[in-house]
Amino acid sequence: MNIMPKVFLGCSFSLLAACTSLRGTGDLGVVIERGSGSVQIVETSNITALSQIDGLGDLSHASVVYSRDERYAYIFGRDGGLTKIDILTAKITKRIIQAGNSIGGAISQDGKLVAVSNYKPGGVKVFDSNRLELLADIPATYADGKQKSKVVGLVDAPGQRFVFSLYDAGEIWLADLSHGTPEITRFKNIGKQPYDGLITPDGRYYIAGLFGEDGLAVLDLWHPEQGVKRILNNYGRGSKKMPVYKMPHLEGWAMTEDYAFLPAVGRNEVLVVNRRNWKQVASIPVHGQPVFVMARPDGRQVWVNFAHPRNDTVQVIDTERLQVEKILKPGKAVLHMEFTPRGEHVWISARDAGKVTVYDTESFNVIKTVPMAKPSGIFFTNRAHRTGL
């Protein structure tokens, strides 16, 4: 583990404490290096990699959440590893193996609880964010009570709640931890094989995508007593099942003031949906099967990357004209995109090209490239203050 951050090299030993105490974290972030089980700590003001931390296990489907002070990152590895790192000192604070196979995590509204969703053995575990001590184990049992479901689409929601979907059971669960012990509300028969979920930025609607049938399941968290409703009944693979090279990530849905931009499943299209009535109003032809469809923070553009084998391209959609306005080639196997907090730059990882490319989002010029070992997910610290991220 390389624990000597480059950011400190300009400080003498006597000044080290002063240097570290004065460094903020608002322009920092983490880039996953999935091939080597490591992360790069980066800063966006000067676009540099500050330090590397390795020894993080299987990061083939890793995700990250941040403490509310933006100092600590919690990394969820595919091998069930949960690691807390200090991005100022570039050290692992604590690492545990909490399950056999996990798929993501979330942090509570007050930042005191970290939850992890697990494929194996199934269920959700909740930890104290300070010491990573287990506080609650929520087995995702269904049917006769002996079977456990894979859990997907775990997000935080206002009111110290977590929401997630049970892939095998076809259920959505709402876990309220505002009183310490989890209070579970189950919503059954929401559709076949929910494979992912998202929560709208205001924290009101939880939406689960369905792999086993077309349509989406929506839970209004302001009125959970009304149950789960179905929208966009034609959203999915349709009656003529198309080959799907990679299921789109619902977390990447772009939300502008009027529209939601959705990656179509198995088709080379981005769908445009009216947010007020959830009716489709347009479809935009794109380069391939979209994976992430992400809005620039001001909502003026939507950036799209694509599944294999057309994954060397990113397209930019003008959200007023609903047309592609720019085509970019960041390199082979583009896996993720992340905007700086106010959207002047976007960082794009290209796994097989071994680099992260930073673009100006107005001119589309390349500002800088940063070499990395098979980079995938990019996570900046401003996520600490956004619901569902």
C-alpha cells in the first residue's frame, strides 16, 4: 500500500501537520483501479493524481460513498469487502469482509450508518460509519422464509431510511432506522427480477428496473401507503427480446427540470420521459446500447456511454433540441463519467486505454489525460451531499 500522498511532498516535516490541517477535501475524489484492487485519490483543481491505495480486494463492481465531512470514503468491493479510507492521509482506516459477494452500498442521511447490499448470502447489513461495527443484519428472506434473495438497487432516503429491491423475490423493501432497530415495510409483487434501482434527487421516488418483464416499479416515499405503481410499460426488452450486452445503470439516469433521460434496454436509443406524468415524449437515436446517461449539473447537456462492443465512444445530447451535438472518442472500454461539482469539466475513464481523460464541457477540448491502471468508477466528494449517491 502506497500511503505517502504526493500532495504532502511539498511540505517539510515540521510543516506537515500544518499542511495537512489546511487541506480541504471539496475538490478531491477517488478513481477505482479495478484491475489492481487499488484506488487513486485525485484532485480536480489542478487535475492530478495525489496518491494510490492498494490492498482493497476485488473491485470489479466497486462503488463509493463519502462521509458528510468529505474526508472518508467507504468502498464497497465485489468480494464483500467494506473499506473505509482517509483521503487526506491516504490510509486505510479499517477494512472488513462482511459478506461473500456484495453489489453496492449507501450512507444514511445523517452520515452515521453505512449499509451494504449483498448477493451472497443475500440481504443488507448496516454498520456504524465510524468503527464499521455491525449494527443490523437484514436477511432478505422470502417465500417460505428459508430462501434468501439477492439485494440490488440499495439507496439512502430521507428520514434515516434505506430502500432496496429483492431480485429473486420481486419485492421492494423500505427499512426505517430512525429509531435504531430496522422497521421493515415490504412491497410484494412489484414485478419480475428487479435488477437495479434509483432514487430521484429530491428523495421522493424510488424506481426499480425489471429484468424479467417490461416496465418500471415506482414507490412514492412521501406516500408509501399507496403502494408500488407501474410506469412505462413498454420500457424494457419488449416482446422481441434483443441481445443486451450490458444492463444500463439506473443510477445514471439524467434528470433535468422537465425530463428524465433513460437508457433504453437493448436498443440504440435514449428515451425522454416527462417527469410529471412519466410518459415517454421522445426517443433519441444514439451510437450503441447506452449504459450511463448523465446530466451535466446545469441540465443543459446529457452525456452517454455505451456497452461493448461500441464502448469507445461518448455522445453528448443537447437537452433543448433533443439531438446529439457531439461525438467523442476517449479510448477503449469507456466505463464511467463524473462531472466536477459545477460541471465545467467531466472526467471519463477508459479501462482498456489505461487512462482518465478530462474534457471541457463547453468546448469539448481535452484538458488533460491521467494514466491509471484499468480505471473504472470515478467518485468526487460532492456526492456526500446528494441523496442516493
